[in-house]
Amino acid sequence: MRIQSLLLTIVAAGMLLSACSNSENKSMNDNPLFSESTLPFHAPNFDKIKPEHYRPAFKEGMKRELEEIEEIASNQAAPTFENTIVAMEKSGRLLERTSSVFYNLTSAHTNDKIQEIQKEMAPKLAAHSDNILLNGDLYERVKTLYDKRDELDLTKAEKKLLEDTHREFVRAGAQLSQDEQKRMREINERLSSLTTEFQENLLAITKERSVLVKDKEQLDGLSDDRITAAQEAAAEQDKEGYLLTISNTTRVPVLKQLNNRDLRERVWKASANRGIGENGGIDNRPLILEIVKLRAERAELLGYPNHAAYKLDPQTTKTPENALDMLKDLIPPVINNTNEEKAAIKEMMEEDGIKDDVKPWDWNYYAEKVRQAKYNIDQSKVRPYFELDRVLKDGVFYTMNKLFGITFEERNDLPVYHPDVRTFNVYDKNGEQIAIFYADYFERDSKRGGAWMNSYVSQSHLLDRKPVIVNVLNIPKPAEGEPALISFDNVTTLFHEMGHAVHGMFSDVKYPSQSGTSVPRDFVEFPSTFEEDWAIQQKVLKNYAVHYETGEQIPQDLLDRVIEASNFNQGFDTQEYLAATMLDMEWHLLGTNEIPDNVQAFENKALAKYNLDMEAVPPRYKSPYFAHTFSGGYSANYYSYIWSEVLAADAFAYMQENGGLKRENGNRFREHILSQGGSDEAMELYKAFRGQEPEVKHLLERRGLDTQ
């Protein structure tokens, strides 16, 4: 059902309206959102779309869709797949078009006007969804078809679409009493407002918690280009000095380079103490407690013991118990590796005359020193071999060509929403254009943290649509005139997000609700994580790891050490991820009568429960800035990254056993995984590709974890 895709877009991006202005009442003919874009592949008219266009387009989009839904629901003809399910798939085009542009910008390039609209639209769109999914006449038509689904002459994809649509109605409360449905509506509207407020706060917190450094000497260890960028960041906010911005996660990248321990502590605390109202700042804790309670109440209304059970029911893991079993099996080997890493860091600190315990602001700084000593790698000597454009074209695009035969051709004629955004035509192996790809890589104040893929247009044979896809990252922008030399973490992120992109670009399905990444949350990260490992394959590395000034290829011995060092610090990396995962799960295993009143005390107890309460390794996200779980679409689903990595590691190992980077392997992956979207059960797709279910051992090997 097409509303599911729309809601996923809204939930993943977050949500926001106020009184109409005169400009909003202009003729529909003056609003570019009211008509299909005439640009190639219906790409958005960013040069024509203004903030004042969104309100009337949302309002009219909801009105039109409800009229279309009412026509379906009141149809006097007996329900058929065509006049009910397919009709719903075709409905809501204006609303979907408006939402796809608007909610991409709320994450990638927002402003005060967009945030105002986002806040107002959140409860309105939640109510709109309920108006469809709690429509009794519509549900009866869907249920009639569902009850006789085995008697209908449906393809496998059509049967799954019918089953998914029925499940969506049931999970929305279609079988509840009128009083229960009324309460469900209230919960959904309130949750939409709370999660929107949480997301809005995160953007403000990023600015609130930035660290201003007055004395340049304190920045010892940072490269000249990073110091210049920090100075420019301060100037942009009319401040004197150097501004160190706080990133998405608890760990801040500059902690690797800063030699001044006091400044490292200051930066780390600015990051880790976000959203707790420190010194009168923004406090997200009341939002968390209300969100968790309302989610638990909604789950109980629907017959689930908790929100985690509700969320995992349609996933490949099915139950929280299955997910927890997998996660708990990983914890002992991870802790063993973390303790070994901690001992090495402690020894390095003592060599510097520091007798103190390892603190979280020490870990990444000294881990980098251990990495340099163990593998003789100086990051300042490595970064010149990772120039952004070279990595993109001769690394990412090269790999996509070798695997799938596709090519990328940059174009400069399409309007974009920010000058940093680039656009590319994507051509298949037969020369046919299959997609348009947008690349938005540099960080800015108007963009939320992290990296992601979105679709401006999703592929669908029913609607005769080809995909328009965007990848968004947060790479530090170089100073004016300087090359964009990036970290190896950003290299792998480029490959990761392209994995999402090809999942959207290779989609070959009929129905929009099954397009591209419309798959279970714990399957969606599989294709993207799978692509990461190509970044460290010798053949690929040699093609893109070239010095930006001399053109010389990275020396073989340095290349070998870069590859070997890629598994270093995996204990820390995995433990901070597992800590955040367990926080997410523990918050959502609570019943309505179990909600705590102290966020930090609950966090401490949850981490201790799994022996993940090591001071030096805090969670990747603490609750007050955990966007995935409190404003994104990953509540009780943050485990999905590690579950998807199980699939990715197994799939990559399988490819290596069968010749590695070659077209035959890529074609198989494309045929069975990337082109299928949500047209079949996720694990059935995987088994069709792999021939069996995945083995966890390949994940441990991928992360270099000792299982003994």
C-alpha cells in the first residue's frame, strides 16, 4: 500500500505549519508541486519550489488522497485486487510528490520556514494516515480480499502486497473498537509532534554544543586545513576563534588529532552531555519518557507486550528474543577484544606520562597512536591518497561498473537545492539511462548529522517511473581552494550509501509500495553494508588510492597496512554500537507501568545488565541525542545494522569464493536482491541469492573479532 512508503519517508526524516499567508493562496497553477515535474525522470524543480508552496500542496494533497480513498472504499462493485489494492497504489500522487521533496530537505537543507511547516504538518499527516488506515469500509474490502487470497489469481508479488496491506491496517488498529481507535489517533498525533520536536532540538543542540577555542595553540595536532575550516566555521557564526562542531555520534572525529587532553575532555563532554538541559540548555529527556510511554501504550492496545514486540513482528528476526539472542552472543568476544585494545591504550598513555585511567576522551586519540605504532600509519600521510572526487569516480563508480556494468555521467543542467549538490545520469550496461543520482557530501549547519539515501522518485512499472536517488553525507568541507581529502571512514561511508542508492536504482517492480528499499528495517542495511567491503579490496583500492598532487599510486606496503589496520579498534567500534543497540531495545521492552522517571539512571542500569557499562566506551548514542530511535524510523530496530552486517559479511564471503569483483557476481546480486525490493520475503530473497541462510562466523571475521 503506497501510504506505507510515504509514512516511512516522513518518519525517517522527522516532521512540521501555521496560519496561511496570502502567497499560499495563489492559484494552483503558480505552485510547481501541483503538477508533475517536466524535468528528466520527474526530478524536482528545486529552482521553482519555495517554502510557501508546501502548505497548500500538503493541504490539497491530503484532500485529494482522501477523496480517492473514499471512492475506493464506497465502490459498490465487489472488491477486486485491481479496484482496491491497485487503486490504493495509484492514489495520493500529489501528497507523495510534495512529501518526497519536503522531507528530504528537512534533513538535508532545512531552515526556519521549513521547520515551522514541519512542526505543524506532523500531527496533520499522522491524522491523515489514521483517516485511511482506520477507514472501516476500506478495511472490509481489504479483508475480503485477504481472506480469499489463495483463491485469487495473483502473482507472488501481488499476494505479498495484499498480505502486507492487510497487516498494515491491522497494525494501525483497524480491528480495534471505536474508543480504542480514538485513543490510537491521539497517540499517533502526539507521537508525531514529540518526535518532530526531538529532531528539531537535535539541530539546535548541534549549534548549542559547538566548542569555541580562542587559543590556536590548543588546536595542536589538527591539520592546517582543519584549523582553517574551524576558523571559517566560527566566522560564519560571527565568533572570534575556532569552532569545533559536534558530530552525530558521541565520538567526535577531532578527538583523534587533538594533542591537548583538556580540550579533548571539553569536546567529548560537549558531545556526551547533549540534550540533558546542562547549563540551561535544551533538554530532550521529558520527550523521551513521554515517547516511550506512548509507544508502549500503542503496542498494548494492539495486543503486543511492548513496542519492541510490535516493531519486530514484521522484521526478518520476528521477535525481540531472536534479536537479543544474536546480540548477546556477540558481547563476550567483543568485550574481550575491547579489553585488549584498552590495555594497549593504557600502555601508550603511560609512555606519555599519564597514569590516569583510560577516559573516553583518551580512547580515539591513543587508539590512533597505537594504530600508527602497530601498523606504522600516519593519517596525515594517508589522507592525500583519498581525495573525494577520485574516491567517488575511481573507487565507488568504478566498483559499480565492474559489478553491475553501470556508468555515471555528471550533468550540470538540473536545478539543485544547494550549490554543493552534484547530479549524475546513470546508464545501464546496454546504454539505457536507468536513474538520476544526486550527491550531497559536505556538512553544513542546515543539514542533520549522519549519512543517508533517499528517493525523490521511486521506481514503479505501474506508474511508469524511473528512480531519482540522493546520497547525503557529512564530510568536513575543505577551506576555499583546498582539495577534499577525506578519512578512510568517509571512504567506506561513500561505498555504504551507494549500496543504498543502487538498491533504489536497480529496483524492477510493478508496485510503488514494493520499490527499492521498501524492505524490512533489518534487511535494508544489508545491500549498503555489503558494498563497504569493496573499499578495501586491492583491485579497487589501487584504482582510487592515488596521491592528489603527484598522481602516484599509494605504495604497496602502505596499502597493505591500511587494509590490515582497517580491522583495528573493532572491539571499541562494536561495543559502542552494541551499547546503543541495547539502550534502544531496553527502552522499548518496557510496558506502560514500567516507565522510569530518570533517563540517565535507566541508561546506566540497562548498560550494566549486559556488562556494557565500561566508562571508556560509552554508547555510540546516548538517549538524549539518539535520533535513530526517538525521531527516526529505527525504534527497537537499531539492532538492524548488525543483523544486516551478518547478511553482508556472508554474502561478501560467498562472492569471494566465486571470483570476487566480476560481472557475473554482480548480476546475481542485482537479480535476486537489488531488483526485487519488497516483492518477496526478505530471507527468501537472500536464500535465492546465496542458496542458504547466512552464517554468523563471517561477521566475526569481518570485524576481526577473536571468538575464543
